[in-house]
Amino acid sequence: PLMLIAAEIGLGSSGINAEYGLRAVKEYQDSSLHLFALFTGTPDENGKSWCPDCVRADPVIEEAIQNAPECSCLITAYVGDRVTWKDRNNNFRKSDLQLTSVPTLIKVGTEKRLEEGQCSNRTLVEMLFEED
């Protein structure tokens, strides 16, 4: 079955929240799960992200993950508001994942990654979620 872990992981980009989101990715990477991580702009009070590519990618990713292999897990980490994300000292930018853009969708433990507009390309997203 598909698991969606803590949609609020990493809310914001400083201190404990970012570290928690990054630690969650590392903790699960050696498990038998098919682990995917989505790094996206934090939604505003109306539930809409400041990031246009993130807004376009969300429904594509939500639909494609439904056909992911059994024992798949998607962790969503919010990188902060626009000003916070643009800060070069943002913890997500400085992490081992070397994030440079949002949205970024990765298959943890592999080199597979989609960035920005690639995340709204249904074919590319479905290929990322396919079993190896």
C-alpha cells in the first residue's frame, strides 16, 4: 500500500523543522520502501503555494503516485516561503541533497530527480515512480 508521510515535514526552512524533514528522508532511505521525496514551496494561508511550478506539479504528482509500486512512500517537505527559499543559507539548499529549485521530486537512494517544470510532465513523473 501507498504511504504518504507527514505532509507538514520541514515546514519552514530553519532550525528543527528543516532538519526533521531532511532526517526523515535519510532515515527511510535504507528501508525496503520505494521512497520518494517532494520538496515544494510552502502554501500560504489559502493553501496555495507561492511557486507556480509547484502549483502545476501538485495534481500531476498526486495522480501519478497512485500507480507507484507497492510499499511506496512519498515524503513532502516544504522549503519555506519565497523569501526564505531564495536565501542561500536555506537549510534545504545546504543539505546533501543540493536542492537548487522547487519543486524537486527525487527517488531517494538513486540519482533520479525531476526539477521545476519536469515535475508537471506526467510522463516523466510516472517514469520516476516506476519500479526499477
